Amino acid sequence: MGLCCPPASLKSSFLSTGAVPHLASALNRGITTELDLSYSPLGDEKLKILCTGLRDCKIQELCLQSCDVTEESCEDLVSVLTSGTSQLCLLVMSFNKIGDQGFAKLCDALHSPHCKLQELQLDGCDLTEASMKVFSAALRSGQSKLKKVILARNTMDDSGVEALCISLQHPLCKLQSLNLYTCELTGACCSHLKEALMSEYCTLSELELSVNELGQEGALLLCQALRRPGCPLEKLGLTRCKLTLLVFEELGSVLKSGTSQLKSLSVGLNKVGDQGVKHLWDAVAHPSCLLEELDVEMTQLTDACVEDLCTAIRASKTLKKLEMRNNSLTDASIPALVQVMQDSHGMQEMK
């Protein structure tokens, strides 16, 4: 972005109704490509006015997080996205009560060849599984350019994931990153995710499933998909997913298999202790393991793991970041951890 178009941040602004037309006019003149209005109580009326300026401007990134907008505003945003002149490629709508009907309107925009959206953030927007069939159809329409979507903190349920997985297997779906953090999922959704990840057309490289009750059976299904040569996943979040020792053993085996493309793995808040995480230390030390980032926060580690941990770091050619907070390590482990960080050329960060 050029110096003539610095980002415009109006976070937590209390704009009057009279001020909004002036902002819309300024946007129309192309003053910026990024506008952040998060935590500003715009409401539907002010956003409607603002959209008059958004229809024909240079804005590429628009953040409307927690702006008190509802389903009503989605119609105005659709008119912006489908205007033919809009450059908007990132839209943040998180923590607004747009609901299924509002989201359905946004999905209409994805069917338009004029819509340039590549990233859509809908964290905590009161969505349910009812939205997902409509969304799935949009993703495989051949017009959608979406590559990243955040659906965290919505009541997605397993049936919602099943609908999404239909599009993940479609050759016209371009989605690369899917965030389903705390969406009230169970292990039942993992058979559909496995099928999607096994598809030759799946382009998903990032999958966030943390804080869902996947359990052993669900996680093992995901591991089967990770073993598929060509499985595109590079980043996987499984924090607090009720994982077991057997799952950690299988994850370690997958990482050593030579077929896994995983570079980032989060498995914190699963109570497997030193015995479980040892499978990951062994994997990190293996020449076939590609992990660059590993999160094992609050997995009940003790000083007994430090020897294996240090051996893994010294052997790894790829590991750069390690998250180990909220475990039961003591001062006795500090000298060894300091020494291994000094000895390692690749490690950048250990928490």
C-alpha cells in the first residue's frame, strides 16, 4: 500500500449520524484502502449511510467487529460487494448479531462475479447449521473467491460441518483456511472432515478445531486423513479436544510418516502428561517431520520431559516456536532449556 493511502483506524469511535456522510465522502475520494471501525456502535442506520461511500472506493479491508449491526445491514453490504467497483477483499463482521438470515444475504454476494472477497470473519455472529448449506453452495458456485473464513463461536453442530465438507471436496471451491473454534462439534463431524481431506480437490491448508469435543475416535479419523499423500493440511488446531494417549501416539506416527505436510500443530489443554507428549518429541527429532510450530500448553508436562525435549530440539531441522506455558516444570529445568536455546540455530521462541 502506498504512502498516500495509510490505514484509517476509527476503533471505538462514537460517530454521530451527521459525521458519517463526511466519512463516506472521504472514502469515495480514495483516502485509504483499510478502514477499522471495530467497537464503534454504528448500528444499521449509520452503516447504511457509510455504504454509499463504500460502493465506489479503494477500500480493500473493512473491519466492522462489534459495531451493533444486524441482519438489516447485510443487504447494504451485499450491494457494496456486488457493485462492480468495490475492491473489498477482507470483511470482518465478528460479534454482530447478523444471524442465519443475514449470513444468507452475504452468501448471495459470493455468487456474484463482481464480489472480490477472499477473507470473511464471522466470529460469534449467531450462526447455526441452517446457514451452512447456503454457504456451501456459494463456495462451490464457481464465482466465490473466498480463501479464508472464520466461523468460530457459532453453534455450527456436526450437521453444519457435514454441509461444509461437500464444498471442500468440490473442484471449484478455493477455501484454504477454515476456523471452527468452539462450534459445539463432536467426533461425529470428523468422518466428514476425513472424507473432505482425502479428496483430491481439497485445498484446505489450515483447519482450526480447538475447544470442540472431538475425543479419541474423532481425532483418529483426522489422523487417517493426514496420512494421505498429498493431504494439503499444514496447520491444525486441536487444543482442548479431549485427546488421549493413543491420539498423541498416532499424531507422532503421522508426523514421522514422510507424507504429512503439517508445519503447525496445537494440542494444548489435553491432559496426556509426559508419556503422551513424548510421542511428539520423538516425532520432532525425526528427519521426516516438518513441524515449525508446536503448542503443548497445559498438557501436564513435568521436569521428566526435558531430556527428550532437548534431544528433539537439537535434532530438528525445522522447529522454530514452542509453546509450553502452564505446565509443571520447575527451576531445575531452566539450565537445560537455556542451553538448548543457545545451542539451537533454528529455534526462535520458547514460551
